[in-house]
Amino acid sequence: MKLAPFLPLKSLSSAVPIAPVQIMKINAVVLASIILFSVVPGYAAPKSADAFEQNRKLGRSVNIIGYDPIWRSRREGRFQARHFRLLKEAGFNSVRINLFPFDYMDATNGWTLRKQWFETLDWVVKNAHQQGLQVILDLHEFGNMGDDPAANKERFLAFWRQLSAHCQKAPTSVYFEVLNEPSRKMTAALWNEYLREALAIIREKNPTRTVIIGPAFWNSIDHLQELELPDNDRNLIVTVHYYSPMEFTHQGAPWANYKDKVDVQWLGTEPELAALNGEFDKAVAWAKEHNRPIFLGEFGAYDKGPMDSRVRWTAAVARAAEQRGWSWAYWQFDSNFILYDIDRDKWVEPILHALIPAADGAQSSAK
């Protein structure tokens, strides 16, 4: 599958007026669409895919290549085409591609994305699809957007104009995720404003594509009630992230202020499981109230933790999500929290089997 090349986007709302004689020659359905898109901000065209079914197709997923040098140069890339095959054979259904495009956008030319960036993206999507994997294109620029939303808003919206145009002919197996973990200065109120503008841009070229959106405060379950989604757009999947308890999942992580935390155990005790299930049940209640499917877009325990506890926690979270009918994506394939040791060219098998029990993986590979 080859994605459509980038084409400059021009909103219908900025089109030149249509003369009365011309209007008479236009098909009534087309004219109605033009008028509707012009006067209703954020209008969502009728869906072509059911969001719940789309969420089911995502199934078991992995976050990939966010921190891979492949974006600088394909020759430097750690992730290779064969890794898509390994993921499929292990029993995974999809990949969440973590995108950091801001450094590849030209400020002097309307924040235009470089051709090389799109070439790498197309290579990734093509190889994922050749293995039958669903693909999430996740804008992972939470750092820049959280530091200064106003200064980065133009770049944020320019990205979605370009990606939407570039992918407008992609199959329904390509999903868009508007922004990973809005946080810090990207408050809930501000995020609701930004997501509406981005979604309106996406819908201009992709009126029926499935889009993933999560709440502010790092996609926290506790902040779902603050998330405002357009009622008339039902082709949305809501994402949440889960890393509780942080002193366990991030022990030894200097960026999270847990550098000196060591040997923190997670034993799967009754209180520990009750805490996990209680949090997930909050999301279930919200999803039922709003009739939205849930995607657990990130979860994982940092490599510094005791392996036996990491395995217990990872398995418990994955099974809890599956029991509620959620799709999920483990954080992450390479870099840290690793699922696959690229340097040794082998799976981190305890984590792999916690995510996908051996029998499940074998059945999936046989299909």
C-alpha cells in the first residue's frame, strides 16, 4: 500500500463564491456537502467504520520507533522491516507509531514537513500493513505542546493539515491520534479547544477516519470527566494511559524523580488488584455513559524494577484491559521498558509472555 503524496490543503470554507448559474449545474448532494462543511465548524461526515469494531481490530499493540534514529536516517534505524513480521508472529495486532515531527518542519515555509520525513513514515506504514498490522499515527509532541501551547499551536495544526492530506486515501486500518498526553500548560480547558480545531482540520480530508483522543493530565483516567468530544462525531476512540503505582513502574527513572527508588515489589495482592480494577472500572463507567470505546494506549514498568514483579503487573494490567473489551498498547518495543532487545536480537520473553501468553501467541501466529 502506498500512501497518497502530500497535497496542499485548502479549506472549502475559503473557496471562491459559486455563481448562480454554476450552482444549477452542481449535483444537489455535492452542493449540500459544500454548504454543510462551510458553515458548521468541526462537522463530521457520516462514519464509514464503527469505532467499537475499529477498537477491537487494534487488539494487542506496541508503541514503536518514537526514539529511533530512523527519523534522522533510514540507514541509522534500529527498527527494521523484519521486526514487523516478528510482532505479527508473536500475536500482536497493531502498532502505535510515536511521531515527533516538529523538528522536521520548516518554520520559514508555513511549517512544511520535509519530504524525507514522509518517506520514512510511508516506509513504516507500508511494512506494517504488509504484515497485516493496524497502524496508529500518534502525534507524540507532548513536551513542546505542554511547555508552550500557544507558541506551538500553529505548528500543531499545520502538522494535522499535512498529515491529513497525505493520508486521505489510506485504508481504514490507519488511525490518527491527535496528541499524546496533553499536560502541564495544556490544561483540560485548553486541550478541549485545541482538539476541536485539530479534529475539524482532520475531518476536512478524512471525514470517516477513526481518530483517537484522550483526556488532559497525561491521558489520566481520573480526568476523563473533563474531556469534551463532539457528540456528532462517533468515529472516535478514547485513550487512557496507566502507570500506577508510579513508585513501582518508574523506580530507578531519573526523569520521573524516582532515580533512588529500588527494589519496589508488586505482588498482585488483593489490595493491589483492587486498586487496578477500581481505576479501570472508573473508565468503564465513563465509557458506558458516553458510549465510547477505550484504548489503553500506554502501560509498562521500567527496566530497573524486579522482573518477577514487572511480569505480574504487566500481565494483570493487560488481562484487566482485555476483560473490559479494551484494546491496548505496551510501552514500548525498544529504548526503555523494552519488549525486544535489539542489541541481542531477542525478545524479552518474560515481558512478551506477560503480554501475550504463549498459547495465545501460537494461536495468533497460526491464523
